[in-house]
Amino acid sequence: MFIIFKYFIYFLIFLSLLLFYFLFTPLGHSNIYYFLGKALSKKNNIHIEVQSINIINYPNVNIELSIKKRAKLTLKGHLDDTLVDMKYTLRSDCVESKYCKMNDNVDIHGGIKGHFNKIFITGKGKALDGNITYKAIKYAEKIEDFTLNIYDANSTKLINLLGKKIDIKGKTNANVNFSLIGKKERHGNITLDLEDKNYKSIPIKLHVDANISNDISSFMATVKSTYLSLDIFNGSYNQVNKQAKAFYLLDIKELHKLKKLLGQDYKGSFYARGEMTYKDKIKITGLSKSFGGLVAFAFEDNLLKMKLKKTSLIDIVNLFSISSILKANIDGDINYNFKHKRLDVHSTLNNAKFLPSTLVNVIKKKSNVNMMNETFNNSKLDATYQHNVVLANLKLINKNSHVNLTSANINTKNNTIDAYFDFKMQHQEFSGKVYGSLDSPKVNLDMQKLVRYQMDKQVDKIIGESGRKLMENLPMGGVAKDVATDMGASFIKIFF
């Protein structure tokens, strides 16, 4: 019995020394803080260090924690094994998410109160250069009545925190309300309002509204500006299979105001409606009547494919700030590669007619042929546009006439044209070249066809068409005609 008592006394002495070591020595404190910090880090899945614990006035305690060595959390108040009633302060020079980390002055004050199976949490302060307030009820396995309000926050910081790389500046207000956040259930609403007075040289206002129910989210969004409006509605997103779908309406009043946003100086207006989908990549489809006819389009993998039906050629050409020499209804395909900035056109022209131009004036002056009196159907236009250069081939044809514009090179930056043409029209035949400024191009005519045609007309009047053809079939008859044609063409050029 005495031996048992002796060992019991030894145990009490050892326990007293151990408690004294942990409670009243700096090294003991360090050991306690280390083990507590390790346990807290494991439970919260972030690095936490316990810097100090004051329990002299227990159950009133003071605790100081370091979170990821960037934030300091101080808690003061009542804490026992069943009840907590504490005030806290969170200060940091950094905010971060799984997407980014950025410098920021965080200063938040709040309270934690209740039993451990039901704790009320409140807080307010400064973060993201704005004001923040929140409250929630924390249960062991869920959170209820969670509310977060953010006012006048830095838009750039908030968007970067959400993992989006968008160069938006200005202020943002956000409201988050969840009735339930659990491992298997989530029900809530998120709204966001953002304003940037100079995004890509234009003012914009963005509003987003999303409702979350477990793994399915429904959403809508609007983008408003002086020059455009975009409405996204009936949106849905499946968190499990990462698929999204929404409809949209796009109305751009002045395309040239969006030069910095679009990366190209387009002219006119544009209206479209359609659908957006996402599964591994974004796909946008839609319809537009902005160019006089119907344009169906699809965007995917940096490639925009458009199918045109009875669309105005003038409206499309004017889109690129180029003056059109034709008006026509265009059917066909237009593809634009955003990565290589290349436009390809393969189309058919109907009801095509020439518009007033230098080419039309020169032809009429030198041959009395009025090109604007002709109409062409089922004609072809093939073109590419890249690096401010249009390369095109145009073939117009009707029952009695044709016009071919080949190897056309139009530089939209320098406003120049270089093209060859060949046509037969109103009992005349021409070929030549158009070059120089688009506003006032020069026209060189090859007069041989014109002279040959006029000589044939004169000979036909004298000996008839059959007699002329018989003469051409005589030995050296064709050579004599060619020599006469060349001399006539040279002579005419002196006066032209």
C-alpha cells in the first residue's frame, strides 16, 4: 500500500511539473501552440499558427492566431467546452483565393456567439478597397442564413479574386444570400453590379443575378453602354458536368465606337439574337438581319462561320470602311478566324448593279458604255481579308455581257486598289487595270479589243459579217488585222 501511494505521489509530482512546463514556461507554451496550430491547420485545411493564449482569467480567454503568415486573427471573450461569446479582429495585408493572391488592406471586426452546435457569426469592416458586412448561423454540418454584402469594392481586385482575367476598373456592389450551405445541399442567390466608366474606351454597366439550387444554377446578366446593350437570359449551369446554356440579345448602335474592344474599326450597327453553350469550350450561335438579309452564324474555337441569304453587299463592304462599286444581294459563306485575323468569302451575287465610280465614269467617257444599265445574276465573288488587305476575284455575267475583276488587291490601311478587269458589254469589249486611291482610282484601258471590235463593225457594214470572216481566214489576213488594231489602239491612246 505504501508503495502504491509512493508511486502516486511521484505521478502527481510529474504531472505538476508537466503542467508547470506547459503553462508557465516559454518553451512549454511553444510546444502547446505548435500542437494546437497543427490541429487547427488540419481541421481547416490552411496553415494556422497559434501565437499566444491567455487563460489566466478562464473562461475569459485571449487568443492570437496567424493565418498563412499573412493574416492575424485575435479573439477575446468567453470560451468553455459548451459556450462561446467572443469578439474578434481580422487584419491582413493580403487576400487570396485558389485563383490568385493580391495585396490588400483587410480590417474586419465581428462576434462569435452561441453553443458549439449552433454559433451566430457577424462581421463588418474593410476589404477589397470597399466595405463588407456578413452574418451566418454555423451548425456542425451546415451553414444557414448566410448573408454577405460588399459595397464600393475594387472591381479589378474582386474579379481577379474570382479567377477572371478581365481588365475592368471601377466599383462593384455584390449581395450574397444563402438559406442553406451544406455538403449536399445549397440554396441561395447572388447579385452583382459593376460599373466601369472607361472599359476599352467605352462606359459599361454590368448586372448579374444568379440563383443556386444544389448543383444547378440559373442566371441572367445585362451589359449596358451608350453604344451597346447585351442581355443574357434563361441561363443555366450544371456544376456536376460543367455545362452551361443561355440565350442572348445583342444590340450595337455604333460599331466604330468599339474599335478598341473589337480590335478593328468597323462601321454601322449590328443586332443579333441567339444561344450560348459551354462544355469544355464556348460556342455561340445566332441570327442577324443587320445587313438587309439574313445572317446565320456560329462561333467556336476562334472561328466565326456565317451563312448569308439575300444580304446587302453594300452593308457588308461598308462594315470594313470600303466603298463598294456594286450593289447586290449576296448568298454564301463568310468565315473569320480570330486567331489569324483572316476573313474568307465564297459567295453568289444576284441583282448586281454597278454604282457610280471612277471606273464607271472612265468607261462611259471612252466608249459610251453605261455600266450602271446592266444587271447580273448568279455571279461569283471570292475574297480574303487579312492584315488590312483584300484579295478578290469578281465574275459578273448575264445573257449578253460579262465583267471580270481579277487579282484585285485592296489595301484598307493605305486606301488603295490594284486590279485587272475584262468585260464585254453593250457591243463593246474592254480590258485594263484599276489602280491608285480608292477614293479616286486611275483606270488604264487596253484599247486593242475596243479597236478590233469597232473595225469589225465598220468592215461588216461594207462587206458583211460573212465577208469579214472569209477575209480573216485568208493567209496573213489575221496578221494584217492585228497590225491595224495595234496601230489604231496606239493612235487612240494619244487622244485618251
